Amino acid sequence: MKVLFCTDGSKISYSSIENFGYWVGDFTVDVICVIDWSFLPDTISLEDSEFAVQCANSADSILDYSEKYLKENGLNVGKKIKICGSTVDAILDIADEGGYDFIVLGSHGKKGIQKWLGSVSQEIASVSKLSTFISKEKNERKKVLFTVDSSELSFGVVSKSLNMLNLNDKDIHLLTVYEIPDYLFIEGTLDSNWVVEIERKQQNASMMLLNKFENMFCDKGLKVHSKSVLSGVPSAQIIKYATEKDINLVVSGIKDKKHLSKFLLGSVSKRVLESVKSDVLIVRL
């Protein structure tokens, strides 16, 4: 397995690859550090300036430290990549050409020189052709939450995750959320017993769905720690669950351009990524 690790030298970027190593088995890490001058006006030329030399030296220092850090943590180091350009475009170009299985990066939202990891993580997750692992802080790397529904995407995400992730010693949580219909438009004519019956059927159907997913884990010799059915706004319920249960990794997925546009416009995956403190794995199908 081959991983592209994106770093700006920040602590959270190193925590991201360390966290990732607890979820995935053997892999080789290529390290990329981008010198991003894209924020400067086109009229300014930096190629031969002292500032350019300082940036290049800083990138070399980050890459050398990254190699040492990764080896000290028992990870296999491949190439060290220094590149100039727009951070997102540079990472995506290297990812497309390198035959990688994952992109790994941190997200901290800092300002100034180190702001790029915080600002580009969602863009990378949205448009990359690869599965993307995004980390916000070092955690226990124990509890994983799979948020599922009846779509082919959910079954594909779980199936691919079972082949990619090491879940043998993890607490596996399964969660599905159904939205409560708005019955106000027929208020006064609605039989309340009928509403109760509809919600009961939704609960039963949701639990049957979770049982199907549980069987997928059982077939791999894995035990599901918890199965939960919640009602309400999916993103809000997922965020609340992840917070209350102290989840360490939330697994989500996107499939094609249609899904990407929704993700960028503010889908469940985007809101979860923005709000949870846990790591997030966006699985590409």
C-alpha cells in the first residue's frame, strides 16, 4: 500500500500520519511539502529571490525532519517531494501520477504560513480520486464510527473499508439516522396512531439495515461494539453521537462527480468533517 503524506511541518500533520498508521497495516509513505506562492500577485517574481531560497531551505528541513520522524515511528519512507505551486493543485497532480492508495493530511485551520493544511483538507477530500484521511488531533485510535444508510454507496464504503483498515482491536460503532417527515401540512386530519406506526416501521427497517452491515463485519471475524438508530437531521445526529461517544475515526464516502458537487455545497460529509474533533476517512469508490 502506498500513501501520500502532506505536511507543512506542523505538529498536527505528524499526528495525522501517526494516527493513520494505527488504522492501516503495512504501507510506504511518500512525503510532500508544497512551497505555495499562489497567493502572491502575478507581477511579483520570486524564483531567484532570497525569499525563494529561504522557502526552499525550509521545505528541505521539513522533509528531512519528516523522514526522521516517520522512521522513528517504524514507518517505511519512500520519496521526499518538494514542489512549488498551488497547494491543492500540486498535491492532486502528484497524487494522480504516483499510484497512491491514500492521501493523509492534518486540518488545523491556522493562519499565516501554516494555514494551508487547514484550508485545503476539504478541497482535497472533495476532489481527489483517492481515499483521504484527515486528522485534527492525536487521539486513542480505538473507536471507529461507520455512518450508513441503504444506498449502494454505504455498502461499498463498508466493503472497501473492511479490506483497507485494520479493525481487529477496535471498537466498531454502526449508526444510521432517519429523518422525521414533516406532517404539519395535514395537521388536524392525521391519525396520531398512524404516525407512531410509521416511526415504528422506520425503527425496525433501520435496525434490519444495521444487522446487514453487522453481518459484513462478522464475516471478517469482527465484532460490532454498538448499533444505533437515531432520528433527526443526519449531520447533527452524527456529530452529536461522535462527540458523546468520543469517537476517534468517522468513516464516510463519496463516489462520483454528482456526489462531489453535493459534498462541496454542504452535504452531510462536509458538515461532519467541519464539526467533529475525530479523524475522518473519506472513502473513494
